[in-house]
Amino acid sequence: MFSRLFRCMTIENHLDSLHAKARKIRLLQYFAVFNRIILAVSFIPSGMTKLLGYRFTQLSTDYPAGYFFESFYQTGGWYRFVGFCQVLAAMLLLAPRTATLGAAVFFPIVLNIMLITISVDFQATWMITSLMFLANLYLICWDYDKFKLILPFASEEKKPFIWRKYALFVLLGTVGGALAFLFFAGVTFYFHRLGVWGVIGGAVAGAFVGLINARELQKTESKPGADQIRHALSS
């Protein structure tokens, strides 16, 4: 009985329970809406500034932060594209139907901004961007039930891996990883310096990728209706 109970207490079960309880708390609901509005308001002015082609800051290029942002501004198209992405993320956050997508689009942008402000010593701005990152992370957690499908928590029944059937995937991954490293070593000096250890590392990484894909293929083939789907595709 205890072993059966232990199997049921998975990470996914705990997260599902915690998330369900949090979603029922009215104060946390208001906090999620507050974060969406604050993040959107913070991105629209800076995003529009970039999108319209104006400088984001007037800092002197004698300072690392000013030098970085001036170089960023001189990229032109990329500068405007980042501004467009900021405005897009903000608009998506403001609409309840697209708020989850907005949080997903917002996340890599604000993470990049936070790391930039920390790296170039942009005065105390890193504290503001860190709070923005945490607010975005809260929204990701708030919509955990929608993001959980991409998390590595397997809820389906575990089945033994059939090595004889899928060993070719692992072999191809091993050879492919080693060949990929040799290719990169031929075009990049720093890869070449790794020598035989790089080949071994590439082979191990390739084998791991092959194993993951083989296991996913086994799961797909074991699902109900897989044979009918393959038959329909081949006909």
C-alpha cells in the first residue's frame, strides 16, 4: 500500500495541487492581473521608442552601458525588431485570452534585458529589471497548467525501453555527435583544442539525443491508434 501511495506522489501531483490551491486565492488573482498591467506598461514606451527608431538612452559611450546601447541602436533593423517584440508582448499580456502567450513572449526578452543591465553595470537598473523578471516568472507559474505539457514530468505509465528495436537511434546519435564535433573542430579553432575529449563528448551528447528520440518514438508507437495513423499516412 505504501509503495503504491509513493508512486502516486509525483512531482507533477504536487505541482498540480499547489497550483490549484493558488489559483483559488483572490489576492493572488489580483496580483497576476497587476503584474500583467505593470509589465505591459513598462514595455510599451521603451518598445515604441525602439520601433520608431529613436535612441533608448543618451548615456555617454565612455561608459560600458552607453557604449552597448549605442552599438545596439546602430544595428538598425534588429533594434526596431526588439522594439516590435516588446510592444507585441505587452499587447498580448493586456488581453486575457492571449495573456499566457504574452508571458511566454515576454520571458526571453526580459531575461535578456536583466542580464544586460547586470553585465554592463547599468547603475541600479538591474534591480528594476530583476523585479520585472520575477513578475514575469510569476505569470509563467500562474499559467503552469498551460505550460506543464512541455515540462519533463512524465505522467504516463513507464514502460521498459526496447534496446534491440531502437539501438540504431542511439548508434546514429553517437556517430553523428562525433562527426558533428569533427566538423566544428575543422571550422572553429577552440573546438579543435579539445582534441579527443571533444570527440568523446560529442559522441556522448549524440548518444543522449538519440536515446531521447528513441524513447519518444516508443511512447508514440505504444499510444492507442498509432497503427491506424501510420496506415493512413502510408496509404
